[in-house]
Amino acid sequence: MNKLPQIAVLWLVAAMLAIVTPAHAELNLDFDLVNKTGYAIKEVYVAPSSSDDWEENILKENLEDEETLEVSFDSDQTAKKWDLRIVFADGSAPVYWKNYNLTEISKLTLFYNHDTDVTSAKAE
């Protein structure tokens, strides 16, 4: 029996699967940003680490202390590493964090230590 038709069918099926299978799986980059700094935040920027542009402020109004912002992304985003920039409402210097792998983070909590004058972030 000639196996050539069977091999041809297998190649055809494999080719069809390659066409309908996406080149990359959709990334889940969404996370909650929790403000536990003791201060209102007036601007939040999130940009791919590979970018030189911060894009637009994603806040529509101040993120008050103890409030949470749900940050969500379009499904077409492909970058895994992201940078975060916040600007406090009191006019103090912006704070930056770099190279967060958002596929591994569901919550990012921001803190401010008055004794050390350091703003930090805890990823979960």
C-alpha cells in the first residue's frame, strides 16, 4: 500500500494548524495598582521597558491613599517587561520602577517611608 497519500494528508493538517494557531499566546498583563503611600497620586504611566515614550497618563482623577487602580491592557500587547512612573499630587519628584514582568504580577502595592524618604513597590 502506498503511504504517500497518508503523508500528504498529515502535512496538510499540520499546515492548517500552523495557520490557525497564533504565533504567540495572549499575554495577561493586567494588574491592580494599590496606593499605600499616604499621598494622592495624580499621574500614572506604564510603558514597555523597550520604549523611550511614557505614552499617556492612565489616571482620570487622583488615586488617593488606600485606593486601587485596575490597570488593563489591550490584548495585542506583546512586551512582557514594563516600566512604571508615578507623579504625586503634592508636586514632589516623580518615581520610577523598571523592568517589571507583568505576566507574573497581579498586584503592585506602592509604599512611602517617611524616615528614609523612599517610595517602594511590592509585587505580588
